[in-house]
Amino acid sequence: DSAEASPSVVLENIEKCSPDFLQMLLENISGLTMDTDFTVELIPEINVAVVTFIESIDTKEFVEKYSQHKRVRELKMTARLLESTQTIKAENLPDSISTDYLTVYFESARSGGGPVSDVQHFPEENSAIITFCDHKGNT
């Protein structure tokens, strides 16, 4: 168990939820307001949403409360804390982007980055895999 829980929660099996339904459900369960206290990123390709709490809350407690909610159980949705990772994938990159530019960009504190240990650039896919020296640099 890490000393600090992730501020992000992954909601799975959300295919039966419209974005508005999900927003209302999250606001009802958390008592917080979307955009002010949390953000939601829908990832329809894998049938999940990532909720990131701006307001500092006990995300472990939220996951438990969410998982026990009547509507969540009826729709067979699940929640879990987003794991920390040292590697991210950047997609839809411009054709002309260089590995050096990517390294400097992702090391920039202004971009939420941190020390980068490796960049694997895939120009044919307009993507790159960025590996940070530690998991705090990939926000």
C-alpha cells in the first residue's frame, strides 16, 4: 500500500452510461462538482473513464463508496485506483518532432514532467513511448 493514494480513479464497464449520467452519478456519490473538484476523461476504446480529483479526497474511500452504490452495482461497473507508472505513450505527434524535443518537453516542470530516462520515437505511427526516471514525472 503506497503512502499516498493516486488522485485518479479508473471507472470500468461504463458503456451503458452517457457522459451526463456519469457526471451526475459521480457528483452524487462524491458530493463534489465536476470541473471544480474533479475532471473526467472518457476512453471509449477501452470502455473506461478516468476521474482525477482536483479537490483532495480519500480516493480509496471513494472507490469503496462508488463500488457499493446501487446504480453502479446494477450496471456492473467497477472502480480502482489508477496505478502509478513510469512510462507513457504520446500519440498524434507532429511529423517533424524530434526525440530531443520530446525529451525536453516531457522534462519540463511547466508541462508536469520530470527527468526522462528514455524516449522511443515511432515516426511512422506519430507516437512515442516516454519513460521517466520516477513515476512522479508523468502527470
